[in-house]
Amino acid sequence: MQIDSLVAATKAAHANAIVAQVVRRGDCLCLRAGLPLTPGVTGAFDPLEALITAAHAQGIEVHAWVIATAMWNSTTPPSDPDHVFNLHGPAAVGRDNWVMLRSDGQSKLNDDWLLDPGHPDAAAWVVNMALSVVRNYDVDGINLDRIRYPDGNLGTNVPSWGYNSASLARFRAETGRTDTPANTDPQWTQWRRDQITSIVRRIYVESIALKPRIRVSADLITYGNGPATLGSFEATRAYAEQLQDWRGWLREGIVDTAMLMNYKRDTLTTEPNNQRRMYDEWAEFGKDNQYRRSTAIGTALYLNDIASSVSQARRAVAPSAAGNTAVGWVGYSYRTPDTLANADTRTDAASRAELIKGLTAPSAYDSAAPPVFADTPPVPPMTWKTQPLFGHLRGIALASDGTPLADTVVHLIDRQTGFAVRDARTDSTGWFGFVDLVTDTYRVTTDSPRVAGGVLGDATIAAGQVGTLGAAAPSASPSPSPSPSPSPSPSPSPSPNTCQTSVGPGIAAPTSVASGVAGFHASWYGQSGYATLCAGQTAPAVVAYYNSGTRGWLAGTMGQVAYLGTWDPEPGQDRATSLGGDGTDGSPNTGWPRFNRLAAQPAEWVGPNQVAWFQFTIVAPSVPGTYRLSIRPLIEGAQWLEDYGVFWYVTVKTP
């Protein structure tokens, strides 16, 4: 049986998860997701359920791989009348037609018809399709493929797709424009990019609401040269042409694992098409830009011989030059494990056996020892879910008449201070979501004239949970003043107009952390609470890091001393901040070692398995609002340590 062979090969390769294609082109290799069955699936046999049962029995995870935007790829229509192609393909008219068009009118990419992610109904279908798998099967993860605009563009970094009439109408309604934008129009390009991000965000939040520990992953473009050569992520084809802002998804926290499709031929080493360099460049970028989530490095087995694939796998799990590691390696694919199998000059079973040998045992394919996967590693935990510090919020924005507020900006307000924390834009159904919120009570408002008073509702956020917007709390009615009665004069209390400061509760250390990791490493180990200050006031802050490596930290010695540095996204790596510094580079002087170094290790020696309590001072800027300071530990002159997404919120009150 194919499923038994797949599970057996996965176990033999010392792999711990299977990413199995479940939804192909509007059909499913499953019975309970509400989609038409993939041709060839008959009777009561449920391939996905059978795979889950077999894999879980061997301790192997199953992640359901769904193709988000594919509709159909044959001149013969699907046999099921309810297939999305039959209902919303090229024969449909008006808004019922969901087919993506190119700017020159082309409606197919080679043989493929594709859904337009800017079409409101098509976007909702993609979300519901993915969630139906999450809801109805005991999958460990949901994996989003082709969650982007397609290839076949009219030039490099010329994003040419997305011209369905309903998408254009929605863009015009949102922006007030009446023209048909050029394919390189900046506003139109960003709008299309935002549609992809909106779909990912909704799948992420709603998946957590269904199953808090599920892993949401996406298969991500790494075409050509990486940011190190091109100068920025925004210059890459992934961002500029496929409109897939996957670094932004990691920064926002709307994917748990970014699976880089780092598909390069390792034997091509001649410039300008040096694919080995491209592979290493993208792998470094992925490892160094995980933010509070994770990346896994995917390789194209079908483009490489066994030795090259083993080499790429070894480099995938090795630390970057900055000391950051991906959570794992993903090999694509089981069916075509090397170039020989891909060319049909060797059976896939024979090639797979050689690949397994190269990955798990000493062989001529790899001169290094021990083998890349000498044993089966555990699936890396998602500490942001298993030991959560933050919560999430979702809601439907409704006008006063009860109709959804589509494509409308909403504001997230801290109820205690009244300051805006974040903004979001609703999708075509009025849905919105916020990820990784500090536990607190929030109010959601809008400037839309369709909402009387502008208040959409309140919600309280708990760590690890998805809050849902509720009804707004009514304003308290004035109570009649009681008759005065004699009483002792109370001690003087602050005037209501006096600015009062406060510090929130500290954040406790996790119940367990890594230990004995070779080299320099650090695990976040708790921190003091977030401060609410008046302009110009200062407050102490403390964060603890556990030395989870095998090397100690030695004060005053370059290449061995631990510091805290400023980090992405605010203010950015090694950048100055208005919340503290040494008085240089535009920073205020709060006694930091440098404008971009908050604190040095407090003890002369911090050995393995010891905790360092870094202390520094923050100052409130003069303008009221909510400020954020992201930090990351480093060994000065050697490497950045692990990025746990640590940050401080500083709220500055109106005097």
C-alpha cells in the first residue's frame, strides 16, 4: 500500500513529519472537507485519514498541503458539477467568474486556470477550503502552497496578474480610482500583495481558534539571487513579482513555519547563475529572519544528485554565520528523490533508498561525520504556542445597520490608556485579525461614518487564546451624589489631572529551556513588565537570559561578552531608539553602553546553565503614544544569539 510505504520511508530517513498533498486543484484526497474527491478516490476509503492513522502510529506528524490558488489544468472539465471550476471558471459570468487574468488579457498560465486572490468570493473560498481540512481532520499542520501571484509575468519584477473584473472593482472602490492600473503601478501592486497577506492572516488566526497547537506553514518563493546580492528583500522576485511578503508574515507572526522553496542545483557554480551561492544566500536569510516564528529550508531533490541533496540538507540545518538555525529541512519530493528518478532512468524506490542511506548512515555521498540525520530529531516545539506570552484577536466589523464593513480600517485601542496600539484593514467580509497582543483589554474603533460613535466593540485578550470582538461596554450613567456626611479628612490624593505612572506585571520564565547546545546560545528567561510613563520620565527594565550553550560569556572580552542589542522590527537591527541610549546618534542618554546596546552582562562570568539578568533604563518620549523596543542578545564581535521576539511596550500618557 502506498501509504504504508510512505510512512516506512519517512521513518527510515529519520524524518519526523510528512507534508502530504491533500488539496490539488479544487479537489481533495479526503472525504470530510466538503470538496470534490480527487479522481481515482473511490468508495469509503479516505486517503488523508488513512495517512494520519498510519503516521501517528509511528510518531510521525502529518501536515496537510493545500494548493491555494489552483483551479484546474485540463481541457476536460471536472466531472463533479460542484467543482469550483465548473461553478466559477471561465464559463461563469460577472462576479461568479473567479479566474485570474493577466494585464494583457491572458486567462491561463500554460494549462492552469487560477483563482484571483483579490476576488472577494475566491479569497473566502481559499480560507474556507483550508479551514475545512483543519476542522475535520487530526492534522498536525496546514501547509499553504501557491499562496501568491503566479509566474508567467511580462518581465522580471513586473507583477502582471490579478486583473479579474471583480478585483479591479474592489480596488477602485477602496482607493477611489477609476482607471485600470498598469501592472507596475505601486498602489495596485501593494493592494494585490495585501490580498495574499490577508488570506494568510485569516487562515492563521482561525486555525488557532480551532486548534491552538496546529502549525501553520507556507511554501515560499526564493527565485534567483537573494537579498544579500540584490540589496533588500523588497528587490527579490518573491516580494516584487510574486507579491509574497513572507518576511512580513514572519514579522507579524501569521505563519508558524516558513518553508523556503530553496530549489537550486548545487552543481551550478558559475556566475551569474551560481545556484549554490543562491542556495546558501537564501538559507542564511531565512535563518536570520525568523522573528518570533521559524523557518525550514526546503530543497529540490529532483534537481540534484544524491550527494548534492545530502550536502544541501547538511547546510540547511547548520547555523548561519550569525549563529541562527532553521528548525529543519524539507526535501521535495518523495516521488522524485533525485535527478535519475526525475529522468526515469532509475526507479523512485531505488533513488529513495540511496537518499535515505546518504542522510542517515556513513556513505560515499557525504564525507562528514556523523550523518546529517544519524537519529530522528524531535519536532521542534512552537514555544509561542506551548508557552504563550501573547494572545490574538479576531472579529467582524459591522456597520450600525448590521452589514459588514468591507475593506475598512479599524483601530485597536488600549482601554487603559486610550492610545491606538495597531491598525488593520478588514477583508471583503468585514473580518479582521490582530496577532501577538499583550494580554489586556482592548477596544476596536473605526472612522467609518457607517458606525455611530465609531466603537465596534471590546475584547479581553488572554495568552495563547484567540479573543473575539464583543459588544462595546456601555458608558456608565451618572449616579446621584449622596448626601454629605461627616467623615475624617482623607490623606491628600493626586489630582485627576496629575500624570500617574505604572509598571505592569512581570512575565515569568518558561517552564523549560534548551540546554547544552554546542557553542554560544541563549534562551529567554523572563522579563519585567511594560511601563506606562509620563513624558520625560524614566523606568528601569530587566530581562533574563539563560545560557543554553556550551560556551560561557566573559565580560570585557570581545568575541565572548554578551550584550543586548536593538533589533527588528522597531527600531531595527543596530538602530537608535527614542526610548534610550548613550546620547549619540540621536538617542537620549539613559546610561546604555552605546546607542544600540541596551546592557552588557551584569556578571563577569555567565557559565552554561546560568542566568544573566540584564538591566537598563528606558525614558518616555515627549509625544504621547505607544512605543515598542525590540531587543536581541548577542556575543559582541562574534554572533547574534537566538531571536525570541523579545520587546517592550512603553506607553506615554498625556500629562
